[in-house]
Amino acid sequence: MGVAVVKLSDTTLGRVMRRPKGVIAGTWLILVVFVAVFAPYLTPYEYDIQDLPNAFRAPDAAHWLGTDEFGRDMLTRIMYGARTSLSVSTIAIGISVFCGMCLGAASGYFGGRFDRAVTAVIDLTWSFPEILVALILVAIIGPGVTGAMVAIGVAYLALFTRLTRSQIMAIKSETFVEASLSLGASHGHILMRHLLPNALAPVIVAAMLATGDAIILEATLGFFGLGAQPPTPSWGGLMSSGTAHMFKAPWIIIIPGVAVAVTVFAINLFGDALIHALDVRARVRES
Amino acid sequence: MKFNKHLLAASVSIASMNAMAPVVFAQEATIVLPSNTVGLTSYNPVTAILTNAAAFLIFDRLVEVDAARNYHPHLAESWEEAEDGMSWVFHLKQGVTFHNGVPFNAQTIADWLPLYDGTDNAYYTAAIDSIQVVDEYTVKFVMKHPEPNLLYNLAIMGVPEPKSFVAMGENFGVTETIGTGPYKLESFDIGQQTVLVRNDDYTWGSPVAKNTGPAKFEHLTFREIAEASTAFLELKTGGVDMLLSVPADFVPEVEKQSDLKLVSVPGRELVYMVMNVVKEPFNDIKVREAAALAINQQEILDNIYGGIGQVADTFLISALPEAKVADEYRIAFNPDKANALLDEAGWTMGADGVRMKDGQPLKVSLWTQSDSVFRRLSEVVQAQLKAVGISAEIGTFDSAMIRDQYKSGEQQVAVRSYVWDNADIVDWFFGGDRLGYPNISMFNDPKAEDLRAAAMTGSKSSDERIANFTAYHEYVLSQFPVAPIYQPVVSVAYNTSRISMPEVFDAPGIGSTVLMDMAPVE
């Protein structure tokens, strides 16, 4: 079984990487993750040490992407900013996927009053835009990385709860579930071994696409000054400080903007390739 | 082809209309208020603790002040002070009427001044014992004690119509505002904009302005824009005609634009860092002194403000005589002493560059307002504090809301500024009866209160007042509730294709007398 799992993921990833957009997007994402993880080893500069006489330097040999309004190297800030953006968005989506799947699976499988209560609450949050939910939560928790993570996580909870619930509802009436039940399998066994694995594919794709949205949401919170607090860089925070110097030093706002745009585009491309790779019908046709 | 013919006919007719139309000058101008006056909640001249240029156009004052800080007549034509300072007689201008038609006379003054009792601004009139109406246009103030600052206060205090003021209560200054000024309030959207319409009957302008008759613009719109880059973009693209305060950052940008003109006048603003003396760790005077000495004013002047303006080393703008304190009270950058003081206070440097005491790191919350100049300044202050081992986490608040936040008393340290050119600002920000806001530092010291009382009410002459305020100011500085940072100059930028202004501004700031000489470009 272990071998089979490895093989399955290999083939899924393989199928994604077989498509040109999968390769391009995958390469960019690997590069961003690599830069984020190894930032301290890749740059000679510190992200938080100010060098005021060197503020607003245009891109040159010493500072490839120029310096910001405090003389800090922009490339270094972008690299450390990738840490913030990626970790906040993936952890936040991780929170919402985990909680959403638990809630969705339980309400979809057991139904009844619990289901109605969960659906009512989820529908209520679903009726607000994610940014509004996130802003309200940040106002309660307080600005900062933790606040942003929780806020984004809760903002996307509705998506994964609804998605999992609908998947579970569709599969739970299948005959193999009935067969399992008549063989004496517990609810936990059925949920964990039969229902959730079958509901996983669309959740993975949705999680991938939501991560892209979460990066934008994190940047938005950062832009409003509600994300990572200075001197910790985040892409949204960098853009926010760049707005004040748009005329003098346009690179301060343009570069993080490009980083957000390209990364989110890559995530969407990759997600797109993943949709095709995980598509059950396509897999059947290939076999 | 048919279409083209129609188009040609249409353009010919438009061209001929243009040729026939009389030349109409723009009768309205849009002005952006300085970001530090954003959040004004009322134009009530008696209770408001924040004011702006529009308020100075709605209300007139008894006297006006020029650039050299000499006093000139306005609603008062002349005045005499008794030799012992115990009474003042004011001769009022005749023929002045309020916006609602009520005549202005001596009774107006007698009804107006008692309205200050019990408000935050009660100190303006605290020295006046009683007001006597001598005749219709003569009024006499009998004093409790001499008040050398009376003319200064009267040059700030806008005169409202007292009967409407009382009748309208809280609504006065919000829904309707009645003064004798060159403009009437047309609409006021709190936090957004104030629209004024010209008072066509106005003939009683102060001689400090060249124009003493009705204003040249029919409508003036004052907009509140907290963000400097937005305000500058609006000016550049023609959305607004004038910025009353251009941040130093944007001065080179304005100078690059051929249709924009920049006029600089000596500033009345002081940028400073204030510490809460009752909250850890700043309840220890050594930590306060260390934090104050960690601030590198020159570095901030050179890099944040492009070298425009000057550093501050006292709590008062340097043009004031009370700013001339003994050298030992001046607060200037001294990192070695800062480090030594923190060592003495028991805060030892930790491995991560943050000092520790009893297992607790030296971490503070640094509050600031959300506009970009303050955010940037705060980040530099954060780095300068970090250099001596104080870790500051920046908390940003909306510029319009931060004063309410201070009232909670939760602040530890904040970076902010004030605009004022009188030594009584020390009383305003450090008086023991104004804790929270305006006394953000929560400073309440018995010795300071004695010195304060002597300065505010115990001075018989101008010289004595200067000496008393200097002593009070020195004592406050010696307790380090504050670290002075910077004194800007005020740079006004306007669109020369829309507005003409006098070459020299004969006023300490951009007040009503300057705006009265503003005219549309022909």
C-alpha cells in the first residue's frame, strides 16, 4: 500500500510536469520556495539593518533590485518577504483545509441538526467577501503574522467545508459504503478509508488555487499595515511603503507587485495542470 | 462621409460657442488641509481642541498676528492694557454682522467669553474675572491676575454668534456654524471635506491682509487627505489647487512641476517621541532618558526630511524665547550615555541585541499614525531604539482615531507632532489634569504642577511669563517624558495656473490673512 501511494503521487506530479504550463509554473514555485528557505545564505545583506545614506538607490551592481526608503536591499527584502507570504498563505490554507475537511466530512456524513447548524454558519460567512472576514478577524486578533494566518484561515474555511461536505454527500450513498457498513465497519473507518480519500482530489486542487488567493489576501492585509509588522518584510507591506515613493523610487512598489503577480499566476497555472492530472475521467481514458 | 460632415458641423459650432463665451474665471478652489489636522470633528470654536484653516475663515478674531508676531486690529479696532495688567479695554469695530444677520457688539463679547468655562479651552479665559460692557462698542475685561498671553489667545479664539451657539448646543460647528468671517460654512463631511461659500457682505477684514473686503473665491473646498502621496497626485493631476503642507519628501517633486509653486514659511510644528511615565519600562526615568538619548535627530533630519527644516532639542519650536533653556536640559543624541543608563537601570544586553532584566526582554509598543511620513519616521525610530537594545513593535492607528486611542492610557511610547507657537503647549501636553489626551505621557508631577501654575497664572509681565515658562519647560525636559526630534518648515504648494498668492506671507502660518489675499488667476 505504501508503495502504491508513492507511485500514485509520482504519477500525479509526473502528469502535471508533462504539461508545459506545469513545468514553467512548477519551476517558478520551486525557485520561490528555495529562495524563501535559503534567503540568509543567498544574500550578503540583512533585511532589517537600515543604511539611511543609501536609501532610494536605483538597481545597480551592488543592489540588483535597488534599495528601499531605509537603504535596505530590495532583493533581500523580497526574498525574506517570500518567506512571510508563502508561510502565511500555506499555513492559513492548511488550517482551513484541515478544519474545513473535518467539519465538512462530519456534517456531510452524519447530517441532521449538526449539519444544518454547520451549513447555516458556513453560508453566513460565505455571504461575506473573504477580505471582509479577514479584516474583521484581524481587528479582533490584532495585526501581525499570527493574526493574518488565522484571519486568512478562517476566511477560506467556508470553501473547504462546503466542498468536502458536497463530496462526502455524493459518495456516501455509493454501494461500496453500504457494503462496508454491512460488514460492520465503523463510521471512523468509512470516513477515513473510503470517503475522505475519494473526496481529496478536488480539495487538493481547490487548496492550490486558494493558496494563490491567500497570497493576494496576505498582501492586501500587509498593504493595509495589518500583516507582518515592520521591520519584517512582506510583499504587501513592501508595496504599501512603496506607494509613498512612487515617483522617486518606483521600483519599491513595482518589484513586490511583480513578485505577487508572477507567483499567483504560477500557482494558478500549476493548479490548472493539477486539475487535468487529477481528473478521474482523463485517467481512465489514458489507461 | 455623412458622419464626418456631421462631426465637422458639430466642431465648428462648438468652436464658435467658445469664441462667443465670455471669459469666466474659476470662482472656486480646492485646498488640501495639512495631514495633522485630519479628523477634526467640529468647527465649534469654543470646545474644539483641533482646528484648521477653514475655521479661521468662518470666524473672525478680535486681533490678528503677523509674521513678526506683532498684534494688529481685527474685530477690535484698538485696545489698552492697565499699567498693573489688571484690566484691558477693547474698542470694537462697528458695522460687523454675523452670518445670520445678528450685529456684533460689546454684548457679544460679554456673552461669548463665559462659554469657555468648563471646556478644555478654559485656560484661554481663566485669567478674566469679569467682563463689563462700557458702551455698545467698548468692552472692559477685569482680570484675576495679569495675563501677558491674552492677545495671543485672542488671536486664536474665533468669535461665534453666542445666542445661536447656546441654542444649537452640540450641533453648533457640525450642522451649522455662525461667525462673522469672510466665508460661511456650506457643508461639512467629517473626515472628508468642508465646503465654504463667500460672505458677500464682508467688509471688515484685518489690515494684515491687503484685501479687507469680500474674498476673491466664491467657493472654497477644504479636503482632508491623510496620505501625502495621494494629496500630491491630486495636486499634480489638477484634482486640487493647493496643499497647505507639503511633506519634505515631496518638495523636490513639486519643484519639478512647472505649473506648481512652492512657498516655505517658518514652521510651527514639532515632531517628537513621547513616553508614558506610568507604564513599564518608562516608569523608570533612566530608561526614559536612555530612549530619548537614543534618538539621532540629525540622521532623521537628513534622511527622512531631506535636510529641510531643523532638528529639535527642546519641546518648543526654537523661535520661542522659552525654547532657550540651559544647555544641560537640551536633549541630543548620545548613544554611549543611553547604553550606560540602561546598564545602570539593570537592563543587560542579550544575545539578540535586545536588553533583558529579570528574564524579561526590553520590549515596547511604539504607536504612530497611519500616514506614510509617520510610518517611515517610526521605522527609523524603531531602528534607533534597537541600536541601544530597546525592541519596539510598531502599532499604527488611523490618523483620525489615534487621539481617542491615547485616552485609554495604554500607550507606552508614541511618535507624533503638534502645531503651536506658544509655550503654553507645555501646559497642554503635560498638565496633570489632562491625562491620556492631550497628556499622552501621563506625566503628573507635583513640582511640575507648581511650576505650571506659576507659568500659566502667576506671571505679571511678558518677561516674567517667559522666565516662568522656561523654568517649567526645563523641569519637564529634565524628567524625560519626551524626546524632541524635528522642526519642519511649512511648505505650501499651489497651482499657478489657477491661484495667485502674495509673494510674502505676513503671518506666522497659513491663516485667514494669507488666504484672504488668494485670488483666481485671470
